[in-house]
Amino acid sequence: MKPIDFRSDTVTKPTAGMRRAIADAEVGDDVYGEDPTVLRLEARVAERLGLEAALFVPSGTQANQVAIGVHCRQGDEVLTEAGSHILHYEGGAVPALWGVQPQPLPGERGLLTPEAVAAAVREDNIHYPRTRLLSLENTHNRGCGAVWPVERFRAVVDVARKAGLAVHLDGARLFNAEVAAGVPASTWAKLTDTTSVCFSKGLGAPVGSVLAGRAEHIREARRLRKRLGGAMRQAGILAAAALYALEHHVERLAEDHANARRLAAGLAEVPGVKVDAARVETNMVFAEFSLPALEMVELLRKHGVLTNPAGGPRSLRLVTHLDLSSADIDEAVSRIRRALA
């Protein structure tokens, strides 16, 4: 039985065209700034996001952490939504690496309000940390892949600017937001100081993220990347995959979104499953099952469906991606139905 893998959009294998791009990549030593493929990727991403410069890094986590290191100093504070990736999935790096205190703010499906941000900014008082940075996430992972409405995003950023804060956008799945909303990724990115995008999630590359921003921020980010061990040599082999993904895999994200809606609609008809199909905006489906989450994960594994818990006691997250077809979606729904029968 062929496994149908919904654990994440990170599980994809490089396509044949991407493998050819990797094999044919022109390379140099990126630490010396001499890898032409890396330089081309950085320039393309900066242009696409409407920002001045960009830096290729191994992972989305490193991109986010380098950005925090650029904007904050020890004893400072970063505001972020309570379910954000930098709080839950980056190994406690914010305080461990930078001595920076995160302040989690309550959101709705990962999205903040201007009022919540304004209320969280500290006054200038020796008892308090300095609030330095607002970190946002688009799409929001734990928010079921929610997309930030542009005007709401702009309003939240405006509040941060008035308070003198820098703004970072964790845009690991920003191109999913672009495709879902029909809005260029630069619409969000140009409102920020730094924005990260990831190529090893929905875009299907094996490795790599890019941090983009103002030129002076990216110069400092290059120093911090080196400090964290992220400087690579003939990295064009990896950058070639990211370039291929940027050129060939963005528009096709609409297929993943359609498959997620197809999956949600199918699961809604399965006894023992609760899913709100209206909340599926991009490539993530969060569903409640009649069995505890870990028990359900194991049961589905026996039926050839791979999933991960989603945080709730009976909740699972199912992510669609370029290695799953509409036929796979239908087969997965059938297997889940049989598993729960």
C-alpha cells in the first residue's frame, strides 16, 4: 500500500526538472560572495518581494532567528502571536540565542489586531524590557494556513511603526498567501523591515530559505548567518533548486489549495470526523476525530495515511503538497473512512 503523506509540505521529493537544475548549477564559494546561482536567487527574491537585498540560508528557522538577531539586543522584547512558529517550533531559540524575551499575544487563527499590538508595547521604564520587534506570520501555520488580509496587516504594522518597532514577517508560506489571495507577495513584504520565505515547504525544494530586507539589515544578517554556522560554500547546488521552484512551482500552489478543499469536503462526510471546510484557505486542513490524536495517528498509519497531531487532544493537521494528486485525496478519504468504520 502506497503511503499518502499529509504530515507536511516538507516531505516532497525534487521533481525531474529540479534535479536537472541542481545537476547543471553553476557554483562558486558563497562565503566569498562568488556563487553565481546564489547571487541570482538572492537578487530574484529581493526583486519579487520589493526589498533591497536578500540572503540565502539553510532553513526557515535560521532566517527568522537571524532577523531577530538583526533587530534586537539582549534584554529586548519581541511581540508575536501566541501560536507563532518562532514560539512553538524553533527550539526556544529566541531567548537561547539572543537573550530576547518573547511576549505572546492572543490572536484569531494566528492573526493579531492593531489594538492588541498597541496594548502590548511597553512604556519606557527601567523595570520593563524594551519592546523592539513585531514578528508576524503569513500564512499562519497553527492558524490552519490562514492568510493575512492586506488591510489588517497594514493596520497592525502601522501601530508597530508608530511605537518605533521593527517588523519581521515569517513568510515561510508567503507564496501560498500570494496565490490564495491573488495579491503579490511584495504587498505584504514591502511593509516590513525583513521578510523570510521558505523553498522547502510548498515550493518543493529540498533545502533553503531566503531572508530579504533593507541592505544594511542583510549585511548584518550575513554576519549572524556565519555566527550560527549557516554560511555555505558551493551553495548554488541548493540555490538552483530554489530558483527552479520560484520559476515553476508558485502558480501550481493553487492545485494544493484545491486539494485541501477537496480533502476537507470529503472528511466532512466521514462519520467520526469534524472539519470546518470554510476555514481552509490554503493547503492545510485541521480536523477533529473521535479518537485521541496520537491514537488516531497510529490507526491511520496502519491504513497508509500519514498525519501529525495539531495541538488539540483529538485534532490532526493534514497538509497537501505537490506530491499528492486529487486521486490521492480521494483514496485517503476512503482509507480514513475504513479506519474509523
